[in-house]
Amino acid sequence: MKPVRIATSKPARQTYLNTLLFMIASAILLSVAIVAYILFYLNYVPQMGIKRIIHLQYGDGPHPYGMAALESSLISEQAYDITVSLHVPRSPINLERGNFMLSLSLLAPSYSPPIPTTILPSIHQKPLSSNLIKADILFTSRRPALLTYTSPLIALGERIFYLPLYILGLRHESEVLIVPMAESTKFKRGYKNIPGYVFVEIQSGNKQEVQVYDVHVHLTARFGGLRWMMYNWKLTSFVVFVGAFWFAEVLWSVFGWVILRSFFGASKRALDEEVKNGEGIEEAKEELEMEMDDPDLSDTPRTFPTFGRQVPLRYELKVKDEDLENYVIDETAIQPLAAEADDESESEDLGGKSGRDSGIGTSSSKGGDRGVLRRRSKGKGVVN
């Protein structure tokens, strides 16, 4: 039964309890670490690609324009590549138009979009992009765009070759122009420095001759450093960061536990010392009472031997308790144990015995005439 007794001993039970508590605390801290990493990832790593549709407005100005809200999708100190894609038909008007300009502006979140109107544009009216307040513009860029040139012969051969697809609607005579507007653009820290709106305007002289199917703005984050690792190595980053968070939590928890235990341990030791001191005082009081209850050996009745045939002498005392601090002791004279001692001495004197016995008897009788000795506890004696 020795292994069983060891396994069920008090230290073993305490070890089991501490291990169980450590496992439960570790599981809770691991869950907290996982949640913390997820929140950290969502706040630190932005969206890789942001896409917004621009609905062009015709008739409100000399050039078609459009605006879209970004809804706080961007973050500060992060590089972005911005491109604009235009889906335009290969119509004779667009082919004859040639080059045209695209204007893109990122506006502050405090900007108030204008209310669209149906007033016909004036020839001498300025572009809407020039009417923007400088304080509202956080970034602006203008880039040219042009449809891809195709010679008439190649265009004719392409149409003949893809004629069945054109008839079935699987192919269209259109082109998607992708115009890069910015590369590695960063924004300063602060809510006011993060764009809230994107504004696009197609500038083609004084006429709205460019025909467009749809317009999209793409903002692509260019990650680097820690963000790049967390985005491209998701599983490895998860294991490493969760482990780091969990280790830090366990370390600080143990540190806090040691501090609390030392604090409460010191309080407990102080309380134990107070209790111990109190018990020591009580023990001292009990010992003092026991010493006061025990009789002093000098006050204890006892018997003394004598010489020859004389009866042994006995020392007796009478104690009168007045109080614990002052008490009086009455001591009687040393007397022989039996009254026949005097008679025996007289008979021996008549019989002619030696004077030695007579002398002893005489000293005994003198001792018998002693008075009573009173002694106080303070050390002063009174002889009567």
C-alpha cells in the first residue's frame, strides 16, 4: 500500500490540484490568445484589394464624373496602388476621340458630396474637379487613356474569325482599359488623413464624347514586412503569434500569482505570529498560575532525623491565604512526633543513664518552646 499512500498523500493531492488549475488557466489563456490574434490581424492587416463602382454622371458639368464612398477601408502608413478600369466599346466615336484624360481625387471624410442637378452644362463651365476645396483633397492624380489601335485589315479579319461568337453573344466589340493612377501611395496617421471618398472624372475636351460602359476603381495594398508575412504565411503566423501571446499571458499570470501569494502569505504569517504570541502569553499565564499553586519547598512540612533513640523531629506549618500577592505563613516549632519522648528521657535519667541523652532531651525541650514564625512573601520574617 506504500505507492497508494504516496499517491494519495497531502503533497500529491496538492500537486494534482495545482496541475488541474494550471491546465484550466492555460486553456482559458489560450482562448484569449487566439481571440487577441484574430483582433490584431483584423486591425493590423488591411484588405488586400478594395473595389468600388463609379456611376458616371452626365449633364452636371462639362465632363462626366462619378463618386464613391470608401467607408474607412483604408489604413494609415500603408502603401496602395490605385488603378481605374474603364469598360468602353470600340465604337467609331471612341476610336476617333483618341486620347482623353482621367482625373482621380481622394477626398477627406469630412467632404460633403454635391447634390446632382439636371441643369445643362455650359461650354465655358469649369470641370467639377477644379471646384473642389484644397483642404478636402488628400490625393489627386491625372493620367491619359487611349484605346488600342487596330488596323482596318486586322480588325476585319478578327471580326470574321470571331463572327460565330459575336452572333452568340459570347464576345463583344469592347475593350477594358486599365489605367494606373497611383503607385505605393501612403496616408498619414489620423482619422482626418484617411480618404473617405474617391472622385473620378473623364476629361475629353469640351465635349462628352467618350462612351463608357462602366468604371471601377481598384485600391490594392502593397504589403511589406510583418504585414506581408502575416498575409502570405497565415498558418505559420497564427501559430507563432498565438504562442507568443499565450506565453506572455502565462508569464504575467505567474508573476501576478507570485506577487499575490507573497502578499497574502506575509499577511498570513503575521496573523500566525500574532496567534502564536497570544498562545505564548496564555501559556506563560498558565505556567505562572501553576507555579503560584505549587507549594514552595521551604514551606513544605518535613521530618528531620535525630541522634540516638530520640524520636525524629517534624517541621509543620500552617498557611493562611489572604491574596495572591501577600500571604502569611505560620510556622510551628519543631516538635517530636510523640509525647512519650519527655517521659522516656525522665525514666532514663532516673535509671542512671549517661548525661548525653539528658542533654539531647534538654535541647529538644528547648526547641519545643519556640514560638511561631510568620513570614511574608516579600521576604520579611516576624518571630513570635
